Amino acid sequence: MGIDEATKRVSELRDTLNEWARAYYVKDAPLVSDHEYDKLYKELVSLEEQFPELVTSDSITQRVGGKLLDGFQKVEHTTPMMSLSNAFNEQDLRDFDKRVRKGTSKSISYMVELKIDGLAINLTYNNGQFVQGATRGDGVVGEDITQNLRTVHSIPLSLQTPVTLDVRGECYMPKESFVRLNDERDKKGDSVFANPRNAAAGSLRQLDSTVTAKRQLSTFLYTIANPEALGLTTQTEALDYLDSLGFKTNHQRKLCHSIDEVWQYIEEFSDKRHSLDYEIDGIVIKVNDFDAQNELGYTVKAPKWAIAYKFPAEEVQT
Ligand SMILES: NC(=O)c1cnc(N)c2cc(Br)sc12
């Protein structure tokens, strides 16, 4: 096969494999069998070995294999990554709702989202290319874990539109992966992780990304930095835009038009959360309209337009 034919075939393989990977890892809806996927993947690896000049950093074959790091570089976030104040009962939520309605004349609806128990991350894309991934750190400065995040299949290495933006979300380990990992570690006499959040954090703080690649991590993205610069006016629009770019968002979200509706959702997930295949430690309630968010502003620590309802800690069965 000559270079022209190889170039064409490599492009076809990447488009097909990226579509299949998005279906499997982002939409949880596989289009083909693992065997079918592996067949094309092997063909792409072979062509890239025959024609190294065709390898690009966003090729699906380049997710694993960065060099062994001797530490993590510090990264300053373009805008601070927020933290949330907490609510522990219905009255706390009703007090929050009163403060919100006192703080703005706008009509209020709430975007209600599951609070994923993982590690907060920031992903930076330049002209649609994934260029940097970082931990939240203290909210202002985090650590560069780009190589490790490149191994997480639900994180696109390139977007279908050449947009420059920062997106934030949670990297987590599914419950099943957590149980399997601890079984393997226990059998080898290694220490086990206390919970999926610690397992995800430990997996992302690896200096060797080939270890991270084996940990079956996933993500839910939920924030775009400076969303109004992209013409987005609500959290609903921001989440739909993240979906359209090929990111994995959590579809259990609900737009609520009263705090009563928010409380119903919380009561519903107080039980349903145990049947999810990932851990959550609460529910995040956000004023949906960005103009109203800006009017409400921030306290020193956290936004006045959002709150995290925390589920009561559960008795650990020993
Ligand atoms: N959907 C969300 O906004 C969300 C989900 N899961 C989380 N652990 C967090 C943390 C902050 Br801070 S926001 C948020």
C-alpha cells in the first residue's frame, strides 16, 4: 500500500474508531462487538507502524504511552474552580431558595445534578485539541495530569469543532471497577482503596500513565469556564453544548421550577443512588440562568447561586 492509500485508510479508520469509542465510552451504547473494534484498531496500529509520518497526537492509538514522569507540574486555572456550600436538610434548602429569590428579581429555575464522588478535573482544548488536563488542587492551582487523563476513553483527544475552551467535571471509578481493582490488589497482598473516590484519585496521581490506563476511569463533565463567551445563557444550554461536543455528561439531571420539585428529586435519589453504577455523595442545585448567577455572585468561598445537598453518611457494614 502506498502513502496516499494509507493516508486515506488511516483517516477512515480513525473516524470509525472514534465514533465507536464515543458510542461505547460516552453514550454507554456500543455499536459493535469488542472483536470488531479490536480488528480495526489493530489495522490502524499496523498502518501507523508502517507509516510513522501519519501518526498524530489525537490518534486513538496515542492514548497510552507517555514518558514516566518524576513529578507533576503546577497549573494555574484560567478561572478558579468553584467549591460549594452545603445543605444537610430540607430547611437548609428552603433557606437557600429564600436567599436566592431575595437576591434577584429574575424568575428562578434550578438545574439539579448528581454530585459525583470522584476527583474534580479541568480539561483545556485549543482549537478543538485536548492540550492539558489538571486536578482542581486548591481551586486556583492544580497539578498537570494530562498524560493520565489522555488514557481515559470518555475524554475526547480532539473535538469535531475547533473550539478553544476549558471544561470541568469529575473523573470517577465505576463501582464495579473499584470492586475488581480491590480484589486484584487484595489477592496480591497490596493495600486496598477505601472507596472509589480514593481509587480514582490514586489512579490519576500515577507517574506512569500505563497504570492509569488499566483503571477503567470515566468522567462526567458539568461546567464550561466563561460560558457566556460562547453565547451560552443557562446551565441547560451549557450541558447540551458539552453533549454536542462529544463530552460525557450525566443525564440524570433535571430542570426544576420550585424548591419543592428539587426536594422531590432529592428524595427520589436518596434511594435510587444505591442502584447507580457510580458513587454520588449528594445533589448539586444551581440557578439555571447565568445572568441571575452573576447578579447573585459569590461569598469568599463559594457561589451564592448554587448549593450541594449532602446525603447523610451511611453506616458502613463491617
Ligand atoms: N454537577 C455538578 O455541578 C457537580 C457534580 N459533582 C461534583 N462532585 C461537583 C462538585 C462541584 Br464544586 S460541582 C459538582
